[in-house]
Amino acid sequence: MLKKVRKAVFPVGGLGTRFLPATKAMPKEMLPVVDKPLIQYAVEEARDAGIEEFIFVTGRGKTIIEDHFDRSYELESVLSERSKEELLKELMDSVPNAGTVAYIRQQEPLGLGHAVWCAKRLVGNEPFAVILADDLILAKTPCLAQMTAAREGVGGGNMLAVMKVPHEHTSRYGILSPGKEEGALVEVEGLVEKPNPAFAPSDLAVIGRYILEPNIFPVLENQDRGAGNEIQLTDALSSLIGGDPFNGMKFEGTRFDCGDKIGFLEANIAFALSREDLGSDMKDIVTKFASNL
Ligand code: UTP
């Protein structure tokens, strides 16, 4: 029987240099889109996909993330005294159940592949999800839930969220060499990290949602440094091609690169427009600015 994806890894050990100075003392995963930190969107997406255990791979200066997912008794009692029940409930709901969260340090930011490897002992011998909080996705059905559903249809294996990017941007992403396509799924025949557009095998880019089999760990253990002198997850994944089913999934939804200033600003506008409580005011603001351009 297909093993359920029960655990998710959240690598939050990066330095976030593209977002300095905001990220000098604050992790980029705590940047709020509208009123919620990026990492909370990621955890909620995982929960919606049936994830039961949450593993954060952190680094120095990231303890604020632990506090965010903990109870805050002072705040809770003040909200309760002031009869702010709805806010209180929202706050309580955002805290994962006791015993379901684990933190492990990536002592040096050696790359995404290394961050995932750090979670090896906590993941154990079962399939798991990886979510990069700075890739925020606005979708009717959350992206990871789309992936877990699709994975059941192909009998498990590795699955990556993919999307088409402008050809001149291939050097910013892991790019897929596509095989057979069926519906939203594309067989992965090859993977290249950040190829020059002249050599890119397609315009299909891997974005920050993965479902991986645990046999990635021994590969990561011996993985040499790749692009940017970092231990790349994409490089390790490419050595698994040809084994278990390996698919890219063209998810439904819009992805925003919130590790980048423009992507982050766009996400704030899009998420505010999509909200019942803010959409109409936000539309007026956007229209006002657009008419002055
Ligand atoms: P990025 O490529 O966005 O790197 O990492 P970064 O260091 O966070 O940001 P910039 O490029 O300097 O602005 C993609 C994801 O992988 C995590 C990051 O936290 C982010 O979620 N990551 C990256 C780690 O956890 N550890 C690393 O060593 C590198």
C-alpha cells in the first residue's frame, strides 16, 4: 500500500540576502503577506494536505519562528479579557498540536540540499514533503494537496511542483527535461540547476514544493557542491531519475517569489485583492495608483 505523506520539512536556514536590510535580524520567512508570515501560509498549506508532523530546518537568528508557533499566554489572556474571541481562536488555531513540531539547526547555510539532509533523522524511512515558504502560491486547492492527490494516481515516487517560466529566466531555477505528459503530470527525464537559456532543456521550472522518497538522503550525504557552490537538491534528485516514478506537476494557481522584493510586493497585492475583508478597498487603491501612471 502507498505510504501516506505525513511529514513536511520547512528549510528556513537561508540568509535571505536578496531582501536585505529587512532580513538582517529577521528571517525572511517571517515577512508578512498582508497580515500573516510566509511560514504560516506554508504550515497551513501542509496541514491542508494532511501533514501531521512539521520539521523546521533553522539557522542562527531564526528562533522567532519557534516563538511564532508556540502559545503566547500573555497575549491569549489579554485577548480573552478584551473579549476578542475571534482573534483568540485564530491565534490558537495557528499553533500546531503539542509534539508535532521539531526544529533542527543547519549550522552553516550550505544550500537547500544540505538543509533537507539535516532533517534525515527526523524524517526517517518514509516519503515526505518539502515546502519553501518563500514560494507562496495562491490557489483554490492548496498546491501540496494537489500534489498528494496526484501522487496517489501514479503509485508514489518523487514529485516536484513545476511551472512554465519565461525562457530568459531559466538560469534562476532548476529546469526539467520533460518526458511523457499526462494531464497535469510530466515525467522527469532530467533536471539541470540554473541552466543558461541557451542550454535549458525546457521552460519548465521546479518551484518550492516537493514530495520525496527517503532514498534521497544517502544521495544528499555524498552530494558535491553545485551551482553557487551550494549543495543543490536538484543535483541529488537528478541521480534518482530512472528509479521510482518521478513526475513534475503543473499545479493550478499563481506562484509568487517572496524571496524577491518585486515578487513579495506583487503577492501582497494579489492576496489582499483575494480577501473578502480587504479586496474591495485594495482594488480602489490599485485603481487609484494605476490611473496616475
Ligand atoms: P534561496 O535560494 O532563496 O536562498 O533558498 P536564501 O539564502 O534563503 O536567499 P537569498 O538568495 O540569499 O536571498 C531557497 C530556500 O532554501 C532555504 C531558504 O531558507 C529558502 O527557503 N535554504 C537555502 C536553507 O534552508 N539553507 C540553505 O543553506 C540555503
